[in-house]
Amino acid sequence: MDKTLDGKKLADMLNSELTDKINKTFKETGTRPGLATILVGQNTASQVYVNIKHKTCAQVGLKSIKIELDENISKDNLIQVIYDLNKRTDIHGILLQLPLPSNLRPDTPLFLGEISFHKDVDGFHPINRGKLFDYDESLAPCTPKGIIALLEHYDVELKGKDVTIINRSNLLGKPLFLMLLKRDATVSVCHTSTKNIERYMKQADILILGVGKPRFVTGDTIKEGSIIIDAGINRVEGKLCGDVDFDDVIDKCSKITPVPGGVGPLTVSFLLQNTYFAFLKQLKLV
Ligand code: GUN
């Protein structure tokens, strides 16, 4: 039996459906959704991610512009760039790629709060975070949205399930916690100060993690028949891998995401979905 939760395949399907929707609204309105990314500095991984986002935008017929800024840009100038994008009527989504360079990083919440919440396709603005608290996922973070879509696509029951998340970030663990709670799962969120983390891993019907440590999860740390969602991205000897020792857990788990080809493509897909939703909202089409 194939145990793979194929994120790439689902993302391709969603992107193809989105292409049709974008073409249809283009015929009706003469406008295409527009996404702007802002990349500050020279972080190589961020450059790769941003390029993938633009490539996928082009595939689905979404207009995208890339703004690349020097890492020494002042706080005020970065805010001005955001304001200019907030005002542009051809730009419906704005993404400030994280992490910011160390000099600007402490002000990350300030910059995220300056992006118009209507254009906040990352779901990081305090208003959109607050909406998620009320289970409104319309502009919610893309990686958790992708994980939920993947589980739902494969008909994984969430109600009453014990789910362990190992990650407490604003990008993954915190929003995912709310999305799983909404779907009646019982959720444990683990982090660096969690005592006896193996206990939480072993009790999980569904284990979701992004810790940045290759082989953090092995066969003897999971429950028999559990579902593993690996949102880790690591590079070992030039090869991309997740946080799970795939070969060691494959016999014991019932389903698992590969890395690459699992969560990653869905994050991009939901960025485009969010941009399309923001576009429809701004044109008062929904
Ligand atoms: N850096 C890593 N993942 C993300 C993401 O989903 N959005 C942004 N803005 N930055 C990121």
C-alpha cells in the first residue's frame, strides 16, 4: 500500500483549478490578481523560496513583482515600500519574506502590521491572526492551511484524534493548533522546553513537526499506525530532507509526507489561493 501523502500532486491539482478560476475572472474583469514579494538581504534559502513563489505565480496566470532590498535599508524606508504597495490597485497581495536580516528582525511584528490586512496573504497581520482565533481562516498562514488541506484530501479523520505538533512558531505551530482545534482534534504543542517530548510523540495519532533536525523522529518514537506530517526542511550533504527518518518509520506509520514533495508545494499553493481570495475581496467579487 502506498503510504505517501502526496503534497506535490495535490498542489498541482489545486494550482490547475486556480488557473481556470483566474482565467475565468480575467475574461470577466480584464484584471489578474497581483502579488508583490519583498525580500530584504541575501539569505540564500529565502531567495530560493521567493523564486519558487514567482515561478508558480507565472504558471497559474497570477501577476507577480519581486522587490529586492539591501539588507541595510532603514526601518522607515522599508515601511515606505510597504505603504507604496498598500496603495497600488494592481497589487492584491503582499508578502514580506521572513526571516528579515538580523538588524531589522526585532521589528518584524511592526513591518507585518504595516501591510494592509486586506493584502496580507501570509496571514501574519494582527487582524488576520485575530480572525483565526475565531476560526476564520480566510487569510490564514499558508503552511498550516496546506497541511489541513492535505489531511482532508486524504480523508484523515481529525475529530477526537490526538495530534502532537512539535513547533510553536507563528508560521506553523500556533495557527495549526487553532485549525486543528476547530476540527475537534485534541492538540499538544511541544517546544524546546517540553519535558519528555517522546511521550507526546508516542501518543500521537497524528504527528506534525518542523524542528530543523534531520532524523529527529525515528521508528521507536512514533505510535504504530500514526500519520506523520514532516514540515522540516534540512540539507544533508547537499540533499533536501525533513525531520523524520523516513526509512525507519515507513513500516510503522500508516501515512507520511515525503520531503521534498510533501508540505512545501502546498505552502506555495495556498499563498496563491490567498492572493486570489484577497483579489476577489478587493474587487468586491466575494
Ligand atoms: N519564510 C519561511 N516561510 C515563510 C512564509 O510562509 N512566509 C513568509 N513571508 N516568509 C517565510
